[in-house]
Amino acid sequence: MRSTRHDIRLSRGIGYECYRADEPGIYILIERWADREAIQVHFKSPHMAELLPKLAPYAVE
């Protein structure tokens, strides 16, 4: 997967935190958004449209 850099603030994101769990290979990403519309716009952006299907097998809710 190629690396892309995206400024979350451009999508009305407030910020994010990434943590490594005690279990090897487990990471937790917490994002904060201005509102629901902001995250919906973010998920439709080209870089997320490419990334999300690749991450789906690893995601947990």
C-alpha cells in the first residue's frame, strides 16, 4: 500500500490519537470530528475510498 499524507484539519477533523495495545499487532485509532457530515465527507475522499476496503478485514467496532 502506498503511503499518503493527509491533514485531518482539511476535512474538519479535530484530531486523532493512535495507541499500540499490549497485544502485538493491535492498534487503536480514535478520531474526533466536528460533526457527522465532516466524517462522511472524509470517508468519501479519494485516499479513504482506496484505503477503507483494504482495512475492512482488520477492523473491529
